[in-house]
Amino acid sequence: MFLLERLESLVATGTGVPTTRKVLVDKDAVLELIDQLRVAVPEEIHAAKRINAEGERIIEKANEEASRIAARAQEQATYLIGERGLTETALAEGRRIVAEANEAADGVRLGADGYAAQILESLEAEVRKALSGIEKGIDVLEVRQAELRGDVAEPVAVPVMRDADGPDVGEWPEAGDTAPAFEEEGAGQTVPR
């Protein structure tokens, strides 16, 4: 999000072309930000892999716990058979303990899988949102570059990029308008810069 805000800032503070709503931006700065975004997205993918590995670790731990409980149940059943000769009772108790252990392990597995799925879905939504913003930004820049080069006979409608909290691209000030006001986070005041 920080890189996207920097990209937006570059466009918002670019030099305005007189009598048009077009803005000149530093090509190298924009391309550098796009490269940084390409690097940042794989970090999110690595985070998802770490979360998935953590879920697998939890499942493995649950399996080990289930095996341990089952072994203990088997030992207890053997003890009951050897000491008291209560074969039926021992077998029933062993089956009950194993069933409880399996239910507990299944509950842990379900919880771990649900948690991992929730995190991955959240991460997927964030990555899709970032990718959509990047694609729209690239589209806007390509249209503007084509217009500046004169490749387009008539002005092409620029796709509307709307941030959840920010203005429409069409609402950005022209060059020569009053200096934009930026709000300092936490200060509660709008200060011209």
C-alpha cells in the first residue's frame, strides 16, 4: 500500500500540461515503483507459504498427540487385560480413548485448516486488490503516454481509478490550481505544503 501511495503521489504532484488535464511524471520514478511492487508481491506469497507451513506443523503435532494418546490407551488396555483379566472392559475403554483421541485430532486439524484457509483468502483478496490497482495505474499511464506521443487521434477515455478513501483521478487538481493540502495523520489539521 505504501508503494501504491507513492505512485499515486507521483501522479498527483506531476507537472500539469497547460489547458489539459494531463500530467507529466518522471518515467524512471514510476518504473522504479512498479519494480518495487513486483518485488513486494512475492513477499506476500512467501507469507502465505509460511502460514500454510504453520498449519501443516499444527496438523503434524495433532497427529503426534493422537498417536501418543492411542499408545497410552493401548498400554492401559494391556495393563487391564494382564492384571484383572477384564478383556471386554479393557477393549471398550481402549476404543473409547482412541475414538476421543481421533476426535480431538480431527478438531485440531479442522481448526488449523480453517485458520490457514481464512488467512490465505484474506491474503488473496489483498493481493488481488493491489494487482487491480497496479493494472489500472499502468492503463492510465499507457493512455497518457500514447496521448503525449500523439499516437491517438482523439482523446481516449482514461479508466477511472478510485481509491476507497481518495478522489477520482479526474478530480485531481490541474497545474496552476492552488497548492494541494495534505492531512498529517494523527494531527487532525490540514496544512498546505
